[in-house]
Amino acid sequence: MHRWRLWLVVLAVAIIGIYYFSGRSSTDSATPPAMAHLSVPVAAVPAKLGDLNQYISAIGTVTPYNTVTVKSRVDGQLMKVNFTEGQIVKAGDLLAEIDPRPYQVQLTQAEGTLAKDLATLENNKILYARDKELYAQKVIARQD
């Protein structure tokens, strides 16, 4: 009984294998051999230097080779743009000018603060020299 089952399994596997391989080869043979190797016509012309006057009018998408995102280091009102869209630019080219007035005001304020701080430093140096002399004369406490 056990042998019959084994033979049935082997026979079923053989039938499935024959069916699978015969079905696969029939789909491959559906294409005629002449269609499998079609020749493509080619025309050869000597190369020459000149403009290519061939224009294509079609709807599509143009993808540039390189794209750049330009971000400013500072914020402000844009006063002047020194390029046109699509123009090729190089590193270091001045692209735009931002209104310098707010930054000039900040610079003037910082210079004023610096002058005030330098004057305070000079005054404190004078006070230090005076207090050092008074301490040496034992007129003021060391804390002062």
C-alpha cells in the first residue's frame, strides 16, 4: 500500500513537470524566428561642423543639469537684481543688492556704543590709579 502511494506521488510530479515545460516551450515558439531578429535600417553620413537647425515643438519637461537654491545671509528690501533668469553665473558674482540703510544704522549704533565703552574704560583707569594712590596712603579701604 505504501509503495502505491509513492508511485502515485512520483507520477503526479512527472505529469506536472511535463505540463509545465511543454506549456513554457509553446509560448516561446509562438514568435516566429524571423520576428525575433529584425534588422534596423541605419544611415551613415560623414560628420561636419555647424549649427543643428532642427526644432521640436512639443509639450514636455526640461530638466537642468544643475540647480541652485540661493539664500541670502541677511534680510532686507531688495534694491537691485544683477542677473536675468536663465543667465549663467559664476562663484563670486554679485547677484542682488539689499538696502544697506538698516545695517548702516546698526553699525553707527555699535560704533557709538564702542566710543562710550572706551570712554568708560579710560575713566575707570583714572579712578583705579587714584584709588591705588589713596590706598597706598591708607586713606581708603582695600575693598574700595
